[in-house]
Amino acid sequence: MPDAGADADADAVVALAHAVLRASPYGFLATTGPDAAPRVRLVQHLAVDDDLRVWVGTSPRSRKAADVAARAEAVAYACEDRDAFAYVSLRGEARLVEDLDERVARWTPGLETFFPGGPRGDDFVLVSLAVDRVELMSFAAGVHPDPYGLVPAVAVRSGDGWVLEPAGGADQPPGAGP
């Protein structure tokens, strides 16, 4: 895992987020249901692109597909790397991807258990999460306020890159507690 330390810059935070996501293929996808209540479920992400886009397979008839179609902007994904004592929480806009070439490219062996028709079947679509906010804490990489505080590093997308948000939120100075 990349070492960013306490003085992590935004690119280092994003690199660590990649490492956490790639260390564990499972995480929790959160959407908002029709009653405005959160719905959180364990999923396997199929890929994490270099731009931090996260890909998840699902049925077009699933609750998550319906939630993404209704409230694409209200989607989050979180995962942990227990060995690094790290977690990452992502927020962004999701969309359903029905493109056959993309479904075939993202297909992972073993999914046929859940989607017997394979990537070409009518019961498999992709959720693509375009991440615009990364929250990360990694004790192994030293990304935490001293001494072992509870405020994560936060990077937000700005144009073509990433910038750090002050710890604890935009209204608090760096290093401030929750």
C-alpha cells in the first residue's frame, strides 16, 4: 500500500483509496430508496478504474438498479482493508450501464451463479459510480490526525484533479476534531 503519512496530499489519498479498494473486492453500496431511507448492501466490485470509477454488477430488476435510476446522485460505496487497518468511503454519481461491450469487458468468472445468462443475458447490468469525494483513514499508512484521531483525510474532485478538504469538513481548519 502506498505510504502517504500524516501530510498526505490529495493524489496520495486517492492512491491509497485505490490500494484499499484493490485489496478487498467487497464493500457496501449505499443508495436511497423511494421512502428516502438509505439502503445498504454488501456487493462485489468488479473493477476500479484509474480514475477511481467503481463498477458493480446487478440485475436490472434489483432494488439497487431502481434506486440508481431514481437518485443517481445519492450513491456511496465503502470498503475496508483490515490488514492495513484502513477504510475508504466514496461518494459520487452512479449510472446504469447496459452496453453489451462494457458488460462483457467487466464480466468476472463466478458471476454466472447469480446471472446464469452471463454478460449477454437480460438479467445483468452494470452500476458505474463516478467518484467525486473520497474519505480515507489508514493507520498503516499514517493517514490519520495525531495522535490516532478520528478524522479522516478527504479528497474531492476539482476539475481534472483532486484537492484536500479540511479535516472534519470544509468549515473546520485542518486537524480539527469532529
